[in-house]
Amino acid sequence: MNFKIAKQVITAAMLCGSLQANASAINDAAGDFINGYTGNQAGALDVISALVTYNPNTDIFHFESILNGPVTGSGAAYIWGLNRGAGTGRFAANGLPNVLFDSIVRLNADGTGAVSLLVPAPPATSDLATGTVKIVGNQIYADIAGSFLPTQGSDKTAYTWNLWPRDGSVTGFAGISDFAPDNTNAAVQVVPLPTALWLFSSALGFIILNRKRITGKASC
């Protein structure tokens, strides 16, 4: 097999994996702090984009957000409200009836985090292991096992979410700086990454097999 072609096959397989792994984020306008917010208007509390993906093959949820400034250990928290099938509009009295959730995933600016199940009652909270929450510049993200977020009627691939940062120095709704997306939920995006890896492995195996046939030697 021509090794220039082989290189192209590997590249194509890797690109395929990349395309399947990359999901589209929800974009949010800069500087759109909500009415009634009385906390710090630092960029770290202003969402630029947010994303939640789910890989059914590994049962892993990926939560990720990019903020308008570097995330620091300033007491900020990033709350993903997740609707697992029993979500209700808990902010309806604040003019946001379509933000539905029955659980929250909290990623803190100090690198800690927790998952709280509001349904079924009574609410139950589990701390995330050290190192789960990762912060790089103005990005905060975490991978969380699906066992932390059991269904309440919806398939995990059909969960929906919303993200709101919170200034920890302000109590109540006045401490919430932004919603992404605004007054609605976004769908969890399914990411079939293992399929992409299978394609890459198959392409690589095909190349090695043909090289053996040409050279009569094993390659390591």
C-alpha cells in the first residue's frame, strides 16, 4: 500500500473522530448580566458559551463553559440545571418559567464541585472527587459519570440543561449573573466518540496488514 495514501487514511480517520467529538456550544452575548443582579460584574461571571455532551458508550457527561474573563477562586460557582424528566420551572417567579431542572451540577471556581438531585425528595448531594473540576484560563469543565445523574423519566440522551453563574457573596436570585441560554433549556448533545476511535483503529489495522503483505515483516 502506498504510504502517502496510508497517511491520508489515518488523517481522515482522525478528522472523523474530531468531527464526532466536537459538539456545538450554546453561545451567549457578552455583558448581558440579568436585571436584578447585584453581584460582581467581572468577566468570570459572564457566560460566552456553554456545552453539555453525553457519551452513551461510556456513560459520561461533559460539562463545559467559556467565560468572559479568567476563572479564579473568587467564590464564583457555575450551576448547570439539568432536567432528567421531572424538571420544573423553579425560577418562574423571577420571570424564567422555561428554565426547567430537577438536579444541579455545581462547578466552583476553587476547583471543587458537587451534584445535587432535587428529585426524588429529599434532595441528595454528592461531592465530586478532587481533580474532577478543571479550570484553564477562562474555561471551566468536568466529566461526570452518568451514575451521578440517574433518569427521572427521560433517556440520558434526551436530558436538557441551562447554565447560570452565581456570585457566592450574594444570596438568593440577586446572586445569579447570567443564564445561558436565556429562559429556555438546551439539549444535551450525544457524542459517539468510541465509534470514531473504532474507525481510526480499523484504518490503522488495515494499513499495518497491507504493509505486512508488502514487506513480509511485522511492524511495531
